[in-house]
Amino acid sequence: MRGFVPPDPEGGVSSYQYAVVYVPRRSRNRFSANCVAIKDSPEQALAESDPEKKYFAARVMGPSKSSEGQYLYYLAEWLED
């Protein structure tokens, strides 16, 4: 994936997780940590999503620290009902 910061294999920090992501449009593939709310399951993420208010359920990978020092999550897939 282009623009993807790979996780540190020895650090164990980044992982795949389910989340609700606030994003103006679903064309983006990385998100600032303040736009991501981690959830326990895909069902919970879907239940708490609200597409009309731009909150979408997703499977994300992260967090990763960018070169600018921000924490980012990367889109693995959008979750659909």
C-alpha cells in the first residue's frame, strides 16, 4: 500500500482493529488518531456508525507515528451492513 508506514515487527504497537472513523468522504486511506474511535468488534463499529454524519465503520491498522510526529491509522477495509 503506497504511503503506508509499516508497523514495527518487534514493537507490537500497531495492529488491525475495528473502529468508527469520522471522515468527510471515504476516498481517504489514512486518518489522524483524533478521527478514529476504536471498537471491540465489527458489530459494535457498525452499530455506532452514522454515515449521514460522516461516521463510518472500518477495519484499520495502527497506530503508526508519522514523520511529523502525528499518530495515524490506515484503512484496511470499510465495513458494510
